[in-house]
Amino acid sequence: LHPHLLPRQPALRHHVPPDRRAAVPPQGGTAEQQKGLIGELLFLKRVSAAIYEPSNALSGWTGPERSKRDFGYGQIFVEVKSKRGSSNSEIGISSEEQLNTNESERLFLYVVELNSATDEDKAAFSLTDVVNDVQMLFDSPLDLAHFQEKLSDAGYFPEDDYSHTLWSEGVTEAYEVKDGFPRIVSSSCPPGVKAVTYKIDLGYCSDYEVDQSAITQALR
């Protein structure tokens, strides 16, 4: 499934001041956080970088800055979700603002299936494998430094060992969030209610599923 992934090797080192590192939540730490970052990196490589120049592709990757959505280009936004197993149809939503939209915006969900794997799986890969693969896109030292800075903001540090957590990729699905899509939005919350986290069962979202090319067409 991943013939393009490079052999496991240490990523290019990027120095982060100790005081800054201590303030960054360890997104690369837990398996769930690694899975989320892998999903964003796959979208960056396969969609954003296939459309935009590297610097513009990177500028639109806003997930590491803890923004409401993971990617934003003009009025087109994409929230990347990673889930385990084809039988698991649930994704987590982090706030009542994450799926907000207005009349001029379009919002898509890009849902990547990532499952735990072992060394016996020849297609298995680690977070570092994906990082090494994606950073090959950036020839410019400035773009590469920008990419490494975003990784640091996301909690990924190349000196850490991610090789003990391996993954295999399943099916990727795409959905457009629009009127009728099952969601909680800010306007539906009474005063005083905030920081709402909830799950969406994608089994109820088939009417909103789109081909992945719909995202590409919208971004162009």
C-alpha cells in the first residue's frame, strides 16, 4: 500500500529550544496523536502539494497551529480525521466550532483509515517514515525549515523514537459538510455552553459522501 515510503531512518534534525518544546503538547506522543498527524501529512502530500506550490501548500496547513480546521485555502477548508478499522464508522469532533460554516465557505472531511501493524507486515510504516517521505517534497531550504517548524508545533521531534508504533493504511473517504450534515455548531449551543466534544457516526452521512476528486476540484 505504501511503495513510496522511504525505509525507516532518522528524520532531518531540527533544533527546538527546550523551553518551547516543553510548552508544545506531545501530538507525536500517543498512538492516537500519531495517527492524527499521519492523516494530515498524507493529505498534505497527496492533495495540497499536488495542487499548490510547496510554500502555499504549507501555508494552508493550519492544524499544527491548533486552528479550528486542519487545512484552509481561501474559502475551502478541510478537516482530516483518522479512524481505526473499516468496521469503525465513528470520528471525533473536538469542538462546536470545528464544523461551523458560513454561506461563502465549503468544508470537507478527509477520513483516513489507519490500523495498527507489526514488523511482519511489509507495508507497515511509522510516523517517521511518513515525515521523511513528505519532506522530500521541499527543495527550498526555507520551505523545509517551515515544514520542520510546523512539525515541531504539532509535537513531532525527530530525535524521538516512533519506530515502535507501526501502521497500515486502509480506505480513505471524503464528505462535504453542508446543510443537513449531522453536527453540532456554535449557533445551536445555548449561552454558556462551550468546548463541546462529540462523535459522528459516518454511517449516517452517506448522503454527504463525495469522491476525493471533489476536494481537488474545489481547491483548484
